[in-house]
Amino acid sequence: GKDRVVPVTPKNYKALLKRFPVLALLHHRPPQGDRGALRHHEMEELVLELAAQVLEDKGVGFGLVDSEKDAAVAKKLGKGD
């Protein structure tokens, strides 16, 4: 299927803001090897994917901001360490 939840990076951040009238972002830390943490992260992504499917026609976009890989974007959003 179509992946509607996109990873937000410094390169695509501004383009996503222009593409969607409303952009919902989930700021997260990468799961740390623990099976439970990994499962929790997968469930969050599934819920976001479902929400994205429902709201796609309304112009709502969903993205994931990885606090480690995309620290520059996280900092712009005020979530940097």
C-alpha cells in the first residue's frame, strides 16, 4: 500500500509544509532494542497511518521526526536536546 506517514528530514521539511495545509508531526526517539519499545513504535506508526488514510482527503499530512537522525528539524520545532 501507499505509505502516507513520511519521515521528516531537513531536506523535505519545508516542502511538506507547503504540500499540506495541516501537517501533524510525531516527534520520537528511535526505539532502543527493547522488544516492547519496538512494538510500541510500530503501533504508533500504524495508528498514524490509519489517521493519515482517514484525513488524506482533508489535506492533513502526517510525519515522523526522529530526534536523533533529524536533530536539525527537531531543533526547529523546539524539541532538540
